[in-house]
Amino acid sequence: MSSLVRHVTIDCADAHALATFWAQVLDGTLADDDHPGDPEALVESAGASLLFIRVPEGKTVKNRVHLDLQPQDRSRDEEVERLLALGAKLVGDHRNPDGTGWATMADPEGNEFCVERSKAERAGA
């Protein structure tokens, strides 16, 4: 039998705060035993489980691995606006006039992720 990915683990400075951000992004939930100040926090969502671990060093370079998000009930551009309101930053706009492309964003601790077109937007292209 092969291995399965149990979590995607993300190093961070404040596990609970960053997990709270990502729980809102993914419409996920934090584990009942996760509290502010804890060294780790787990977000469970329909698409993936993310484990946030507090580490002493800060982020210094581009991520080697990142998440690609596909909105389920809104357009890519609507999702970008929602994520900006939650505290994300737009770090690279790769959206094209014809509707293709993606937006590269960063979470509150600077971890990059991308927002792609929704399934409906892809079907309509």
C-alpha cells in the first residue's frame, strides 16, 4: 500500500491566527482543541486539511509549494475581492483580458497561493 497525504503543513509565526484566516478562506473549521497561542492549529475543509506549525524563523523566500484555489460558488475575481477583504494581498496579477489566467496572492504571513477561474468560468470559455 502507498502513503496518503494526511495534511499540508505550513510553517508560520502564529498558528492560530493563520489557521483562522485559512478556515475562512476554505469555509473550514479549526479543531476544537486549537486556541490562540497554541504551537499548532489544524484546519479541516472539504478540499484539504492544513496543519499550521509555529516556527521561530520567518519566511524569507518564495514558497517551493503553494496552494491553487478554485472558487466553487463565485467567480475568480469575486473570490480575489473576498480574500483581499479577509487580509490577503495581491502579489501578482496574471489575469488576462479574455478571462483566462490567475491571481497570485499572499496570506497574512506572506505565503503565496493562486486563485484560478471557477469551474463555471472554465466551462464558459
